[in-house]
Amino acid sequence: MADSVDDILDEVRQILEAEEDTLDAVLLKEMLGTIIRIPRDPLPTLDLKLINRSLKEMRYAFSVFRDYRDYRKVTIFGSARTAADDPYYALTVDFARMLAEKGYMVITGAAEGIMRAGNEGAGRENSFGVNIMLPFEQEANPIIADDPKLMMFKYFFTRKLVFVKESSAITLLPGGFGTHDEGFETLTLLQTGKNNPHPLVLLDLPGENYWRRWAIFIQGQLLRRGYISPDDLSLFRIVDSAKAAVAEIETFYSNYHSSRFVGPKFVLRLHRPLPADLLEEVRLDFRDLLAKGNFEQTGPLRGEREPGLSDLTRLVFPYNKRKAGRLRQLIDVINTV
């Protein structure tokens, strides 16, 4: 039964009158304030529908993922039109199965083709489905249908937000406009620093050249014309086996754990500290990443407030925020420890 008006007003009152000054309390008050201000400058009904549906979709999706935040997850993109007897289908099943064996969970668009193969390989218990409402190709595949970890979205932008936000790595199999849209969205977020560093793996079959021909276009047009920098090519990897794709993801997190800004300082969290000689090598070879100052190896910074990560080493530096490809290269060096 829906909450009564009195129940809703009571909950609103509790939020607005809360004396605690935690960030969560402040944000809840701001969100309520945003909603309350809408009637002051009335919006068209379609705009209100968009705001309403978007907020509902994000709230529900985040609540589904909340209990699985301690698990690393890999998003798998690819064509919904890939047939079950296509070699790329079998490749995806093998890849997802290997990921599940390594302790990863898998996120797909929940439809047929490559998405079904990803859910099939990982198994229902290790799968999420992030489906989109379309006039066609919209039904959830039977592997993930009716699972509590299946979500339905009306808008592509909220759906893509969830794909990127909740994953520790993204893998592309061959696909159409949607697959390329999702791949370029990921590259844009990585290049501009709007998402934390993570692997973007383009998976091909041995002897096939779907992604290598794509890379030829990237280098021959985008790079040659100066639309991207040479270091941006470090933001993705092309591999031709499920084993190599899993190894790429595993290697990325072999020493690197996560990253964040604490004020003006960029913090890379590491499982193991860098030896003194490697730290000096980093200071020499990656000076171009510094806005000023130098790389320092420390413990947790006061502003992190994440006690569960207190045992990790920190590599701290004033990042100039303009060299995402070089940052990825630094992470590759860190992972040699």
C-alpha cells in the first residue's frame, strides 16, 4: 500500500529537522529543497516526468547494488543480435565463466545475444541485468529474468550511469551502434577524469579484426588529426582470448586498488608499497602528471573517511588532471610490484 500523505509529510519533516550535520543529512535536505523549488518556476509536464522517472530509476538501482558493493563487477557490452551458435557467443560465455571463478560479478544489458551469453557464463547468482524499455529487443533473457538483480530502465542515460558507476572494468564484444556508444562514453569519461581509472578491454576472436580495424580508424583519423593525444591510446586494450581479457582485468588490480581526490591531492591506494627505487623511477618518469610538488608514499589521509581501506598504502600527488592516458601508464608501472 502506498504511503499516506501524513506519513510522507512526517518523513519529510524528520529529514528537514534533523540536527545531525553529516554529509548524508545535508544531501537529503538539498534534494528535498530542489524538489520543493520546482513549483516556483513551473516546468512542462514532460520535464516533470523525466525528473520523476530518473530519480526513481537511480534510487532503485542503487538500492539493488548496495548489498554487492564489496564485489568487483565487470560490465559486458555487445550485440543483442549475436546468435547462440556464433563463436563470439561462446567466447563471451567462457569469459564470464572465468570472471565468476575469479570472484567477479557480471553486469549486462539483460537482453539476448552477447548479454545473454554474459549472464549464462557467470550464472544467475553472479549476474546483474540492466535492461532498457524498447519497442524491440527489450525482453530480459531467461538467465536473469525475474531475478532480484534485474532492473528495468526507461532512459538510456540513467542506465549508462549505472553500468559505469557500478563496474570495476568494462569489456566490449562486437556490436552495433549501442555497443560503440557505450564504448565511446566510457573512453570519454576516462579521458576527462569523470570516472576513476579502470580497464576497458576490447575482446576479439583469434584471427578476427573487428576491434583492430576500429583501432586503425582511431589512430588514422582521431590521433592523426590531433583530436586525441598518443597517450589516450593507453585507455583501452585489445585482446583476442577470454583468458587474456581476464588477465588484463586481474593485472590492473594486482597492486592498484582504487583512487580518489582528497582536496587538491590525488590518492592512489595500493595493496603493496612501492620499493624505494621504483618510487624514484616514478618521480622521474611521470613528472608531467604533477601540477606541482612530487609523489609521496603515505598512509591514509585525514579526509578519506574510509576505515575499511586504512591498511592500504597511498601514493599521493597533486595531479594536473589533464593526462588520463599517462595516469593509466603510471598504474601499469605500479602493478609491476
